[in-house]
Amino acid sequence: FVLQVVGDSMVEDGILDGDWVVAEEREKADNGELVVALIDEEETTLKRIEQHPDEIILHPANASHSAQHYSPERVRIQGVIVSQMRRFF
């Protein structure tokens, strides 16, 4: 599936507001992968994932943003990013 990026949390990885990302639909990811994560069945975010038995940490690629810490039951992985597209005018 394809999503349009909103926000600047991944700019240091070269993913900018308005870019399009292509995700492989998956429910599991390896630590360090860039994922589309659904938080509390309400909010979707694009971050690098770090998984522990009692905690999931979602890391932004922007020094002005903080990592997000969640209990595992609050986070559902929807996909892993496999490609990125940018439109130039």
C-alpha cells in the first residue's frame, strides 16, 4: 500500500512532508525497520521500531522529536516501508 507522509519526524532519513512511501503489508518487523504503526487503533505513524517484551519504542529521524514509548498491546504494525517517492514540480 502507498501512504503520503505528513510531518517532519523522518527528515533526517530523507523522508519529507508530502513524500509518498510504499509499504509491504506485514504484522511483524525486525528492530530498526521503518514501519507504519497504528497506535491505540487511532493514529498512524511512520517511525523506526525497537521492540522489547514489555515495550515498543518508535524512533523519529528528527533530533527535535522524542522517541515514543508504548506497551506492546497499544501498537499494531501495519507494514514495513520498502520504497519512497517524491514529486517534483
